[in-house]
Amino acid sequence: SQQGEEDPQALSIQEGENATMNCSYKTSINNLQWYRQNSGRGLVHLILIRSNEREKHSGRLRVTLDTSKKSSSLLITASRAADTASYFCATDARGAQKLVFGQGTRLTINP
Amino acid sequence: KAGVTQTPRYLIKTRGQQVTLSCSPISGHRSVSWYQQTPGQGLQFLFEYFSETQRNKGNFPGRFSGRQFSNSRSEMNVSTLELGDSALYLCASSPGLQAGYNEQFFGPGTRLTVL
């Protein structure tokens, strides 16, 4: 089964609004990463947050991590049409010896 | 630096055939991981190679195999293809020098269709 579960599965918002996606996982992690995938293409790494960190920023992206709840959220502020993509969380779980991806959130930004 | 490249980009095969996919990592990266992406199962880890050795392996049958060459280029092979092997196959590279999995650099993928 997938380590990461993402919520919502799909999200549609207007350009300029903020988008929030959530990821929950099951076991202890070394780090949690977020990736973006444009329709059927390769994944692009967005941000990595380590288990001892609570929040990280990168441009319009803000990621939080709550290890007590085993959850993370990705916030994209001031969304743009180019942000339309699928977003995946991936966990480097302790002992798993692999990166495990969630099912992803499909984000659509409407002009 | 040039990014991760994968060849071919598209492939059509019939059941029972075998296929070999190729991945060239970013220069200097020694770790190459392979993933299978399908609408039903999502992204699933196949295996990881580091310095020509398989370092980690996912839960796939033995029909899926791979190897890595001394220049870090990697190939994966799927024998006796089944309809369910139709998928986007992604490879990702990283320096691989640290324990665990940090930022992965993905290629554009090979779209395999099995008829």
C-alpha cells in the first residue's frame, strides 16, 4: 500500500487564489518531498523537508510537516495557470529503502 | 548540466515480447532509480542501482530486471510482457552518496504500450 495518501485527489481554483494540498503517511520518515508532474511527463522536485523541520519555504511554495500527526501540507500562493499539474508527496521512510509516492493531487488553475 | 535522458520515449510491444529501456543520468550522479507509473497503482518503485550494483528493490516479479554500467547509465528489461505492463517508466538520478533518498532528478519517461 502507498505510504502517502493525498487529499484532495483533485482541486480546481481560480488564478490568483491559494492552493493547499495535504499528505498523510504511516511510518516514521527521514524526509518528505513534494514533486510536480505535468501531464504524462517526468516529475520535478519542488521541496524537501526533513523530519526535524516543521516548515520550509521556496518562492510561492510553503510546506509544513507535523510528525506527530504524520502529515504534511503544500501551499501554493497566488496560483498561476502554469501551476496546473499533478502534485505528489513522497516519503523516505525509515527502513523502507525506497522513496514511496502518494497517489497525487490533480490541480487545475482556471484563468 | 544536461538532464536525465530516457530512450526511447515511446514504445509499442505485443504480449510475450521483451523490452529494454535506457536511462542516462545527470553527469556525476551514481544512483539511478526506476519507477513504474500507472493510473491504477500510481508511482511504484522498481529498483535502484548505485555504482553498478542493485542497492534496493521494489515488489515486482523477476520479469523486471535492470543493470547499471560503469558510466552510470542504466537499463531496465522487462521479459514476457503482459498487458498490465503498459505504463510510463520513469528513471531518476541522484548523487547517491548520502544514505536514504534525497532530491531525485527525473527523466521524461518511456511510455510503453503492450498490445
